[in-house]
Amino acid sequence: MDPTTVTLVGALVAFTGVLATAAVAYVGKRGELSLNSLSTLTDELQEERSSLKEEKALLKEEVVEKNAALVAKDAALAQSAAARAAAEAEITRLRLIIVQLGGDPG
């Protein structure tokens, strides 16, 4: 082998090494970018999840408060209905007394 052929073969081997290194670097950089994108997306999703959990807790608290208010209103309505029924019973009793005494309850 003459020196020109050896040099040419050496240059081809070196060139192949440089191309392989460039390809590995390119693939590695793409992988790094993909991991960074995935990491960023994961962080964003975790923040959104945290925000939604807080919103859910607030809404749950609001529902509990409104439910308590409805229970109080129901109790007030039941008390009012009982008072009205008692008043109607008293009116009926008094009308009956009026009729027994010979009067017109109308």
C-alpha cells in the first residue's frame, strides 16, 4: 500500500467517525429536547391538577354551605307549616264553639 492509499483510508475512517459522532450528537440532542418538553408538559399538568383540586375543594365547601342554608330554610318552613296548622285547628275549634252557642261562624 502506498502512502496515498493509507492516507485516503485513514481519512475515510476519520470521516466515518465524524459522521457517526454527529449523528449520535443529533439524536442525543433530539432526545434531550424531547425530555425537556415532556418535563415541561408534566409540570404544567401538575400545576393544572393542583389548581383543579383547589377549585374542587372550594366548590365542595360552597355546596356544604348552601346545603346547610337549605336545611335551615326547610326547618323554618316546617315550623311555619306547623304554626299554620295549629292556627287552623284553633280557628276550627272556635267556629265549632260559635256554632254550639247558636251563632254563624261565617
